[in-house]
Amino acid sequence: MAESFDVVVIGSGPGGYAAAIRCAQKGASAAVVEKAFVGGTCLNCGCIPSKSLLASAHTLLMFKHAHLMGVDVAAPTANWPKIQARKDAIVAAFRKGVTGLIGSHKVNIIPGRAVVTAPGRIKIESESGPAEIEAGKIILATGSNPIEIPGIPFDGQTVISSKEALTLQQIPQSMVIVGGGVIGCEMACVYAAMGTKVTIVEALSRLIPMEDQWVGRLIEREFKKLGITSLTNQKVTSVETAGGLAKVALEDGRTIDAEKVLVSVGRRPVIDEETVEALNLELDGPAVAVNKKLETNVTGVYAIGDAVGTTYLAHGAFAEAEVAAANATGGDEQIDDYSLIPRAVYTFPEIASVGKNEEKCNSEGLDVSVGRSFFKANGRSVAHNEIIGEIRVVRDNSTNRIVGVTMIGATVTELIGAARALIGSKEKITDVSFPHPTVSEVLKEAVEDAFGLSLHNPPR
């Protein structure tokens, strides 16, 4: 007789393990099926390893600039094997921790590939042989893979994806990054700090094209200081590889020679084709189609995270896991506004935003006021020599509420959670006390400026 669970989650990434734990906390018997590593892309070849490399890169740059702080340091160099070993140790520790956490909630971890053969029935294919389990409800959390450009296939050596970019054995002398989005820009910062000659090729008019134009302009300017060349409004037409080197041809006829070509043009949902056919699962392009309750067209089957292609963010998957787990255990919840899930880019400097940006508001015809505040006018930022960037706060004049915040600067990925709490709030910002001197005061100043109440900005 097949083992049976109230809820089975397929995939143990941030959305998957969070959904399984939440279901268990609500009293359901739960299992999570994982065909590779617990923690999914985020933990094993995404968020955590990339932030580990970025932290090492940031430390290296701090030492290179230490003389500006009155500290003399002998020429710092990157010990790449130690940097990689540190990253691997961090990943291994978190993987062990998440595995233990799942088990502590009495959630079964089942290794293998899961194929949903019918509503409530799942076939497990593993090294120990095939097996079947039964599930009252199923949550698909199967993640995503890097998108491969037609005609420029990954070879894992010269033309690489973000996965290989995290595990290179040596620091390359040169790298062309195809795609100026989040992953491309973060990896550009890592390798530029290590001494690699980095060129970013972006087909659209600016880097980080999902944010306002001023963000792209500012980040391109700062990248230039890091030695990063940014070629916008430009496409790669072909890549030829020979002898461990690549020749990258651009649309305008130029060519660039590089040791590595990192293709980072986004990610595509991973969905088991057998499961799709067996359930007649409805798709939305390459993603699983769901409603606001994260329900698919099949009763009792939910989908979350990268598989539904909404945010491609770990914390977006966490948010969807909360909703799917609640509904799979008898609740009635939904996600209404994905713009309220913060966006964070861990570049040098960092970028973070939440809610509607200026361009979105303008496209919707909203009457808005924009408050601005600059890190160069903040005492703590100046003391730390981290003066690049600004915060912009968008106020809807018709409702007198904050509808969006966009930030560029040091530690803004830590500030954006506080900014989220301000969206739609009626509390007067002048009544909220921010400690001084802190970087957080830049946020308060920008909010005050959106209401025409700034103390430290000159009158308009």
C-alpha cells in the first residue's frame, strides 16, 4: 500500500520547504520530494553562493579603498581558492541546516524525481527504484533553469550560465556578460572586483531595465568606476569558441574576445512534462498557470515560486508558499499585489525597490509627487565613505499615500523591508523616530520630501 500524506510538495527550494513546514505547522502530514539538493537553486547555486562571492568582493574593495579612511593596507589580493572554499562551506552548512529544519517539523524528505500521474498520486523515481505515494493536496515548487539563447548554447566551459559562474576554478582575465539584469550585474561586480575585464552587453536601453531609467544611468556610471564596460542597446549575434577562448560578435559589427561568456538573460520555469500531460495542467507560456490563490486548473494541485514565473525571487516564493500552504490546509488566502514583494539587487552599490516606480505611475496616469534624499548628505554614510546613491519615494497625490520606493546605495537591501511597511500607511512620517546617525535617515528624509516636509533638503 502506497504511503499517504495530506500534502506533498515537489521541490525543496525556498517555496517548497516553506510550504511543507507551514502545512505541518497547521497539523497536516507533509512530505517534500527533492531530486537534487535540499534548498533548491537559491541555496545551492543562486542567492547564497552569489552573496558569499559578493561579500568577498566587497571586502576586497574595502581594503583597496582603506587609504581613504586613513588606514594603510598592503596591496590586497584575492585568494580565489579560499573564497570558493568559504562559499562552499556556507552552502553546505545551510543545506544541512535546512534539512534538519524540515525534519524537525516531522516533514518527510523523499529523494527522487516526482511525477504526478493522476490527482493525488505521485510516482517517485530514485536510485533505490520506483515507488508511489498518495497525497490529499499537491504543491508544485519545481523551480527554474537559466535561459539558453538559441545559437549560443552553454558548453559549461567557455559559454556558461550563472551556475558555472559561481564555481569557476580560476578568476578569468576577461568576461563578456550577455544580459544586464540582476544576475548579470551581480556577477559583473564579483569578477570586476577580482580583476577581470568585464563587458556587459544589454539589448535594452539600460542596465537593470525593470527599474526606472535613473537607476540604470546611475549604476552604469558606478560600474564604469569598477572597470566594467556597459554596452546597452546592443545584441550579441554569435559566439565562436576555440582554444578555450570566445569571440563575441555584436549586432553593430564589433567583436569582443573573452575568456568566458556568461549568458544571463533570465530564467525559465522547470515543469515536468509527464506531470503536465497526466494532469492536463494548464500553462501560461512556459509557467504553470495559477489564480491568486495559487491554484492550478486541477483541483487540489497548487504551484508556487519560479514554476509560476511571477517574481523569480526566493522571498516571492516564500510569500506564495504561505498562501498555497494555507489554502491546501483549508484556508482561503490570496496574493493581490506582487509589486509589494521587494526587489533587491546586490550590486556595488546595491539597488532595492518596492511598490510602483515612477515610470509605472506615469504609465498609469497617476498624479504623483516624488521625494528624494541623498546618501552624500547623510552623516553615517559620509563617515563610512559610502556616499553614492539616493532614495526616491513616490506619493499618490489623490490618496496622499506612499505607493513606491526605489533606492540605490550601500545597505539599501536592508532598508527596503522598512520601506515596504510604509507603503499605503497613514502614519505621519514626522511621528516616526529614526535613530541618528544612521543610514536609515535617508529613507525618512525621502518620505518627508515626498510630502514637502523635508528638514534637510533645500526648499523647492
